[in-house]
Amino acid sequence: QVQVVESGGGLVQAGGPLSLSCAASGSLFNINDIYWYRRTPGNQREFVASISRGGMTNLADSVKGRFTISRDNTKNTAYLQMNSLKPEDTAVYLCNAWTVRGYSFWGQGTQVTVSS
């Protein structure tokens, strides 16, 4: 079993930064790809960013140039640095970790609220 825990959410003014962390822990599994999604107030789930174990990244068009994803494999932790935040970035941010054996685990999410 793998536990995925997001942290770092909160309330921020538009234009400000916020950094999220996604820590995966558990026995016997190594983490392969890690994804960030967000669930909007309208309950839509959107892809935000992903990073492979080797560091290859992919970002949604809506966050390119503003968000950066990175990871520390020694800690099985991924980070989402969010800059120039907009009110439309308000959402619950969810981390999804895939193990090298092909199992997928989700965290509970962390709320990000951007005030205008």
C-alpha cells in the first residue's frame, strides 16, 4: 500500500505564489510517474502537471509559464511551484502517484484558494 499526502495549500491573493508538496510513502513500492490534478468548484477534474521518475515534465496549457513541477526521488516527493496565481486556479489540488508495478494511488487533496 502507498500513502499519498498533499500539503501546502491555502489562501493567496491573485498574482502571488504557492508551493504544494506530494509525499508518497509505503513499503516495497517505488514511485514512477506523479501527476497533479485539480478539482474545480464546478467539480471538473483537470490535469495540471506530471513528472516521470526520470524528470520528464508535462504541463497543462493553462499553467505553462506559471507552474513548475519537480521531484526528489530520494524522498518520493513531488513539488508544484505555482506563481502568478489567478482566481481561476482556485481548486482542490490532487496528487496521483503511480508505482513502477502499475498501481495508482491518490491523496485526499489540498485546497488552493486565490482571491481577486
